[in-house]
Amino acid sequence: MNISSAIVHAGPGQLPLVQAGLAGLEGVEVHAVSPEGKLIVTIESADDDSNVATYEEIGRLQGVMSTAMVYHQIESEPDREVSVEAGRRVEPQIKEI
């Protein structure tokens, strides 16, 4: 599983259009919106190819001026992740290369 965050910049007067477009994309969630048209989004995808495809799709949305990735993480075993909200401690996993 890929988890990433990005800043999407909507053109002047295009914020509602961009928000609607993002809402229609699978795995994309908008977390914050500024009056200047910048949106903070997270993207969850199954693999690298679908992650890239989602970024390309965002870039093609009408009204989007730019998209900048801020963070990216690959979870190789998402089923083994432990919820911090459940009150459990998350143990770091170190893998040898």
C-alpha cells in the first residue's frame, strides 16, 4: 500500500470544481483548503503504478494548476500495522537490505 500527501493548487475561481473532482477519485481525501486555492490531500493506493496514475489524474482535473507531493510511504504489510488510536504501541520494523 502506498500512502502519500500532496498540495494541490487550484486556479483562481476553480476551487469548487477542483474539490468536486478530487471527491470523485478513489483513495483521495481532502484534509484542508485555503482561501488561496491550496488543498492538502492524502492519497492511498495499492501500488506504485496506481499511485502514479492517481497523481496524473489529479493533474488532469479541470482547474488544477499544480500538484506537489509532500510525503510518500510504502506499507509492505499494512495488515500488520497496529492502530495508535487503539492504545497500542507501534513497534518499528527494521528490514535488512
